[in-house]
Amino acid sequence: MRTKPLVYALSAVAVVLGALFLISTISSPSLDPLIFARDLVTSTLAIVLGLLAPVLIRKFAAE
């Protein structure tokens, strides 16, 4: 089964949604510092994992 196209598509979705969430968080930050930090961490992790998934699938894919 070919999983690479699925991984690339889901990675692109994660990066786009993470970027949109990051822009939303920065443009209207929460007044509670814990909620603001949670939102920043969530959006940053979405972007990082979206960028790392294709690299990891290439590294660990058994052909």
C-alpha cells in the first residue's frame, strides 16, 4: 500500500492549519498566559510535525 501520498497530504494539511492557528493566536492573543502558551505550543507542534513527517517517512519506509 502506498502511504507516501497520504503522508504528504496530511503533512500539508498540518502545516497549513498550524500556520492559520498560529496567525490567529498571534493576531488575537488570549489574556490568560497559560492559554496563550498552549495555543502557541499547539500551533508550533502542528507546523513542526507537518514538516518532519515526510522526512521521517522517507527515512523509515521499508521498500
